[in-house]
Amino acid sequence: MIKNNTPKALSLLLAAGALTAGVATASAGIAGAAPGSSAPDGSGITKTVVIGLDGTMLDQVEAADAPNLHRLIAEGTSGQSSILGHPTISGPSWSTILTGVWHTKHGVVDNTFTGSNYEQYPSAFTRIETAKPEMRTAAISTWGGIATIAGSGTPKADVVVTTPGAGSGAATDAATADAVVNEIASNGPEFVFTQLDQVDGAGHSSGTAGSEYRPSLERVDVEVGKIVDAVDARSKATGEKWTILVTSDHGHKPNGGHGGQSEAEGVTFVIARGAGYQAGVVDDTLTIADITPTVLDNLGLDQPADLDGTPIEKGAPTATGSLGLLTGSLGN
Ligand SMILES: [Zn+2]
């Protein structure tokens, strides 16, 4: 079994101060977002942005000065689980995230993408564009492997962008996030996926126990905040419903590196914040294979029968003991 259902208490939930401090409030400009405009197929859908944080570990996020991610955790449903049994490598994991099936079906086992089976198990982009070609889908990422996935199949994503290197991992991620903000504000896509890479870079160079990992988390949190602000500003201006999903593809060893089957390398997480997700719920049964089913469900599309994941549950909370304390501590 790939799912790991072992509950894990989020120590963050007890750090109430972290939940209310430092929440960014700058609003992004909205271009071309006519109030009242909605999705091509009318109202009732929820648009989704998936923010992929390469090589990022939730326990490290909790310990970092990362107010934007802390806020998403506090306002949504989140959980940590293991992918062990599955390669702890970006290509296979982002393929799982973007297809809703594990490597045993999508066929990607490393970053060469040799053996990919996206024809039988297409990306979320292809699923959406097949069902509703009028919907806008975009992939804007720092790592070029995402374009391999988003550009696969027919039809593929409407927008497939790999950010040109900007001199450092942090600068390139900033450019990626700026492009995502612009896409959300200007075009209001039904589905936008982004991947930010600097935390993985820091993991490789210093390990999670080294000096570079924590600062990289705190920098990427700023980029997450820009995207959250753009979503919230657009939602407020247009009345559109939006969900923000945050996830990762693998962990890192304390001294750096991944690709093996140790516990630290196999850890991943999912955060779901938006219409219907209850504040502060922790559900460690969530897996990275649930991302695509959730995106399709939000758009009112049928669930393909052969997906391995399931849509993240909305409504009544299923966990945890910390919930009362957490929600009690939240202001606005
Ligand atoms: Zn990766």
C-alpha cells in the first residue's frame, strides 16, 4: 500500500501565534476581470491553482517563518503522507500529481520520462481540455520537467511555460510566481499549475539540516503569498470560487538528496484551502494522487474510473483533536 494513514499531530496547530502573525495582505492588480464574469460553462465550478513546492517537507514548513503557508494550513485541510514504494524523484511524482495515478500506471520512474504512458493515463490538462475545450488551463513552472507532462497528449494545456533561468533558484521562482499571478489576474484560468524549485535546490546543496533549507522555505513562502493574494483578489472582484492546493513531490535526507526509499525522502503533503474545505482539519490519508481528482471534481467533470486518487473531502471534518483549539485562535 502506498497510503500511510498514520495520523501525525501538527505541532504548528499549537503555535497559535504563528497563525496570526505576518499574513501578507497586499492585493494583486486585477486586469480584465470583469465583475460577474464566470467560467465558460457557467457558475457552480471552483477554479483551482496547484502550487507545487519541490522537495519541501511539511514539518520543516511548520518550523519555518512561513506565514503564508501557515495561514493556508490554518484555513484549510492538510495532511502528510508517504509515497514510499513509489520513486522519490520529481518526474514520477509530478506525473502522479498531474495524472491522479501512481507510477505503476503512468509509467514514469525517473526524470528521463522514458516509458511514460500519458496516452492511457492523460494529464489533468488533457482531461479538462477534452471534456471542456473552452476552459483555460496553464502550467507555469521553474523546472522544465513540468512542461514535459503538461505538453503531453492531445489536447494539452493551453499555456505551457518553463521560466527561463533568472540567475538563482530564488530569482527564477520569483519570476515563475509573478507569471502565475499575472495569469490568474489577467485570464482567470479554470486550472493553473505551478512548480517552484528553490527548496529542492537547497535540499540538494545543504540538506534539510543544513543552513540553506530553512531560508529557501521562507523565500518560497513569499512567492506562495503572492499567488494566494492574487487568487483572493480575483475571487473577491469576480465572485469566482477558487481552491488553492499546495503539495510536494518528495522529501530530502537530512544531509541532502533524494531518490531512495528512506522515510525522509518519501514524505509528501497536501494542503487544500478554499470553498468547502474546513479550517484546520488534518487528514493524513490525503496523498499526492488526490490532486488531479480534486481538480476535476472542482470543475464538475466526471471522475475517470481508473484514477488511483479521490477528490479531497469537503464538509464535515474527519479529524482532529486540535481543531477546536485552532479555530478558536483564528481571527480573520
Ligand atoms: Zn523534485
